[in-house]
Amino acid sequence: MRKEIFLIMTRHFWNIFTGKKSTEVLHEIEVLTRNFGFIVDYKKFAEDYYILQIDIENIKTEDFYKKLSSVFSVERFNKITLNLSDDDEIFLNIKVTL
């Protein structure tokens, strides 16, 4: 009998508001993400509004949030819960206000 394993991805929705230039912001987020997970999707909706989709191991999500919060003002909408078998999916909304 074949067993199938299904991993459940927890979705997180975070907002970043910053006065930095968008190129600087995106570069900083890219560098930070390399240590925790990877960017799987990027969308630019306006000159000052972006959404990044980041996949990350659940065990690293809280540390990523802390690191990101040390550089940017980050607002999150749900609590991070530790579940060692799952990955997390972070939708990062970035609003640049110059």
C-alpha cells in the first residue's frame, strides 16, 4: 500500500511600509530571504506597491520575522505557530512611501 505525504503550508500575510527606495527595499529583502527561504513569486502592482511570495521552513519563520522587523516596520496578521513538519508561505506586501 502506497502512503502519500501531504505537507500543509501555513499562509502568513505581512505588510511592510518604508520610506526607502523600492530598489533598496527589494535588494535588502532578497538578501535577508537567502538565509531563511526563497522568493517564489514577485509582482509589481504600481510604482510603490509590490507583493513577494516567500516559501520558508516553519521552524525559521519567527527568526525571519525578527530579522525583517529589525530592518523594516512589519505588520503581521496571524500568529506564527511552530509545526516542524510544515513549510510556511509568506505573502509580503511592500508599500514604498517616499
